[in-house]
Amino acid sequence: MSDTFEQDHFEPPRENTPDLPPPTDPTDTFTEKFPSHRRAGAKLGPHESVYQQQRKIIEDSDEDWGLWGPFQNEKEWDMAKWLASSGLSHRKMNSFLNLPSIQDLELPFRSAKKLFKSIDSLPQGPKWDSYDIIIEGDRRNEDGMLETETVELYHRDILECIEDILGDPKLKEAMHYAPTRVWSDAEKQERFYSDMWTGDWWWETQERLPDGSTIVPIIFATDKTKLSVFSGDKVAWPVYMTIGNISKDVRRKISQRAWRLVGYLPIAKMDCFQNQEARRINNWQLYHECMSRICKPLYSLGPETRGVQIGCADGFARQCYPFLSVFTVDHPERCLIACCKENYCPECEVKPNDRGEHTPSPPRSRSSLEYIDAFRDNPYLDRADIDRLGLRLVLKPFWRNLPVFHVYRGFAPDILHQLHKGVFHSHLVDWCCRILGDEEVDARFKSLPRHSSLRHFHKGISKISQWTGREFKEMEKVFVPVVVGAETEVVVAARAVLDFIYYASLPQHSTTSLQALSSSLSVFHDNKVIFQELGIREHFNIPKLHAMMHSADHIKRWGSLDGYNTETSERLHIDFTKEPYRHTNRKDFLRQQIKIMNRQEAIYFWVNFVDWVKDEGLDLEGYESEDDEESEDEDEDEEVEVQGGAGGGGDDDDDDDDEEEEEGNEREGEDVVMDENRGGRTEQEDDDAIRIA
């Protein structure tokens, strides 16, 4: 590197550029536990695990089930498991099962439908419900009636999802039930922050609860994602959930299944409204209406209540208080949740034109609701306060009655979209390329020496059209030497931004590292004027740049930011949304995706149940029974004819399957609609659905 750029070409000032102190050995720290007389995370008594409960069900059942469930032996179970997870269509599965060599195995399932009938008999995860939401517009049809649009919300009971995660024996070693404070020594000279239970929020919230309580912090991740790859407009809006009791290292691993898909939000066209403004407002209200349905069980579980008793992964029951705590979302969705305009900060009252300044502003408070309530009661009131705070007129924010949750403090900084993709790539890289020129920047990337731990951009960076988080990180490793040769202030500012990103990404923070984090941001602001002097920027009123000043406070409140990175939700999109979509026939695809994921969860549960039985050395033998010779006709049209995966299904290019696919799209059972007062009911009980007008 020194062969390309002379050492004396750049000598930046060092006085304001902080260095991270040497890492502290975690074994040398002092852990302060919550006062013992308050019994945080106390055990109420033994509780059978889901595997113990399943064993009893098998032993007490009249069905001839054994270790392999509805299958006779391990070979049949392995074959069924492989086929159900293979991605083969129904037609290809049937062809495979009709091979003479396979028929010689005398499997109990002779078709894909019978296979999935057996899979569906396995224990299922939390059940799904659907609600019809009728949106009443202001446009009138030919008959003079107001036009409406009906959308459907799919979601699960959030308490069932919490019980499912909290009681998963596979997560036993990763679970924590009480807050702690970690210090450098017994004198408490320096504080450390890592997992959620080491932050201030858990400790402070625990102080508000009755003795013997266990907090279950709920973490939401939600983001629209495109399903169509090359053409089409298919979009899904999944809502994922996990809990802060699980260590962040385990939570980030998708294979540990610490996350649950709790809902699919509807995406409405809003064509029943005449103008774009009305469509936007009603889309905001639709989001909050749907989230209020998902969060409904949480409204009645405040600190003044007795909470809810839940069996935990360690085999004990606890008195739990599930509280919504954190959202991991990008800036536009933060503003949607906080009911503020996108050119305002969803966390503080900074004015749009002051966001580029390094000056703290008063934090937003829930008093914003007072202005919204007043306007709802009297739409002719002066909107000065609403406009001053940049509020959106969402009359029923879903979070208004949620216990403990403070919406304006509930947004964890997003390392991927805010820092790597936003501040670094979209802004800093762009500014430096405009200063040095794209050709020069490409030439410098190409000339960097190769190293096994560094990616070599042998074609430069200007021609790359698809960027990933990994590529952003690889670029950050070598970016400072690339910009050497530009004005000194440019290099210092670039290094300060990268210092901030690396500090923010630390898995454990200390009081000292947080000071270094804040100092690096100050260095950038001290040198940013160079970009204005060079004509690169007119202002720095950039939402993601402004949000950097809130990072230190969030780390103190929630723990290190690597536990809330949206890289996890991007990966969840693949497993929970995009991959299941590939195995549908693209018609009424959300219902098919739900069925596919139910089967995936059933297979995963039974695999772990079998492992548990073997590990415990229990006697739960298989069974021997005669093949079920039911006629294929009896199973006619029982399954949705979709593509493979754990859902099975038909190929899009099989024209003669079209009729069967159309039949497969018919809804099964009763549709659940929404009711303001009583929750879910069937359409047979009431023909009305909730109206948003």
C-alpha cells in the first residue's frame, strides 16, 4: 500500500480521533444481579416440556403412534421427511413413489396427498387466524354507493408464539430470565453492555413489576419484500417476532429458530379513494389497525396485572410479563410506526432543517397523542402543534395503550440499512467518488494488494449494481487508504465515519467505547464542512446521519446493536417468505405459504422430539401396522395443489394441472373476521368486518 501512496502524502491530525481501548476479558468482569429479595425471574414450579407432553400424548393415545409418529419405522420417516422438504411438485413426487424400486419398499403413502396427510397429523405450531378488513373510500360507484376494498390480515396469537419460543428446550442454554449489570470490577468503575438483559431498560422495567416477575421483551422486525423475481408485482409484508431472553448470538442464527413469523400485513391499493393524500392516510391507519390486532393480547398485561404463567425451556413455569420493547426496522417504517413524517426524526423533536447539526434536541414524548386526540375530537382545531412535530394524523396508533412500551425510544439503530448501506455507501462513498472521480476510485481499488482476509475489487466498484451487506463491509476495510490524496478533512471525515461504524458494530460495549463512539461522530461533524466547500453537499439534513447521534443512548438501553441488525430479518425473508412463495402456484399464495410453513414447523418439531427421546434413552418404540389401503379417491382435492417444499404442489408449466390448481385455491374452513369488541368470530356469526373509513 505504501508503494502506491507515499507515507508523507497524508499526515492527518490525531488529537480528536479516538482509539478503542484494549478489549476487556469477560471473565474479569463483575456481574451485579437484581436484588435477590425481588426474585426476578423466579421459578414457580416444575413444568413439563413440550417433548414430555408429546410423549404422554403418545402413551395415552389410542392411535398406534410410536417414536416415528404416523410412520412405521425410521426408514419411512426419513423418506417422508426428505420428500416433504425436497421442493418436488406433487406430480414429481407421485412419479417417484410409483417407481418399481420405491414401491418395493411398501411405503404407507403411495401419493403426495397421502404423504402430506400424514405430515399434517404431526403436532402443529401456533395456529393462524385471518381477519377481513373493509376499507370504505370516498369514491362512488355507478349506483352512487361508496366504493370499498376488502383486504385480509393473516396472523397468529402472539402469546402462543411467545410460549412456543420460551418453552423450546433447544433454546434452554441461551435463555435468561432476569436483568444484570456488568461492571469492570466490584468498584463499578466501568459499565459493560452486550445482551439485552445488561441494558438499562430491563433493569428499570423490572423495578416496576411485582416480586417474582419475569420480563419477556418482544422484538419485532417487519419490512415489505418483493416476491416476484423478474416480473410481476407480488409483494408480502411479513411480521417477525423473537424475545430478548435469548442471547443475541443464538438469536441471530436462523438455524436456531428463535424467530417466529406472526403475521402477514395486507397491502391495499386504496383505489376506492379519489386522491393520493387520502390513500396515504388510510394506508397508515390500516397498518396500525393490523398491528393492533397482532398485539391485542398484550394490552391487558401491564405491570399492575398478574401477568401470564408460561412454561420455560428449563422445565419450570414463571409468572411472565410480555412487553413490546424494540422494533428493528428501516427509517421509513420507523416513521410509519411513530406516526411522523419521513423528513422528521421519529425519536426527537429536531426540526427538519436542523438534522445535520450535532446538537441534541428534546426527545419526543407520548404527549404527541394529546395533539392527535384533540384533532380527532375536533378536526377544525389549529394544526400548528401537529405540524411543528411533523405528526401524521393516525387517529388510532396501535401502541397508544401498550403497557411499558415507549414508541419513541423503541427503535434500535439498524447497522445494515442505516450505517453500511445508508451513511457509508449511499453518502460517504458517493461524496468521495465525486471528489476523486469514479475512474480514479476504481483504479485505486484495483491497485490494492491482495490479501486472504480482504476482498479484491478487481473491476473497481462503479460497475457493481447489486450490493449486499457483505460487500459493504469488505469495502469499508480498505476505504480509508483509497481516499488518501483527497483533502485532509475529507480523509479525516471518512475515517471518523468508519470508526463510528466499527464501534457501533462491537459485540460488547463499555463506558469507554461509547465515549469513543460519540467522539468519532464529533470528528465527522467537525470536518464535514469540506464537502460543502467542494460543492458536494448543500446540507446534511440526512435522516440516517442524524440517527447516528442516538446510537449511544440505545446501546445503554438495549445492549449492543449487533443483536438488532436487520440482516437477520433479510435472511428471515428467504426462509419464511420468499422460499415458501416459490412453492406456491401464485394464486392466493399467502394461504399456501402458511400451509407450507406449518408443515416445516411440524417436521422440525418431530425431528427434535425424536432426538430428545434418543438422548433421554426413553422407551418409545415404533409400531407395526397394516398398510392403509384407503382409496385415493377418498383424499380427492384435500390438498392445495401447489409446488413442493414442505407444502408440496404442482408445476406452473403443467397445463393439465390448471383445473386442479384452481380448485386448490378455494378457502378451507371458516374465514375469521375482525370485531372491535370481541376479537375473532366466524362469518357465520356476523357478516360485518371492521371498516376503516
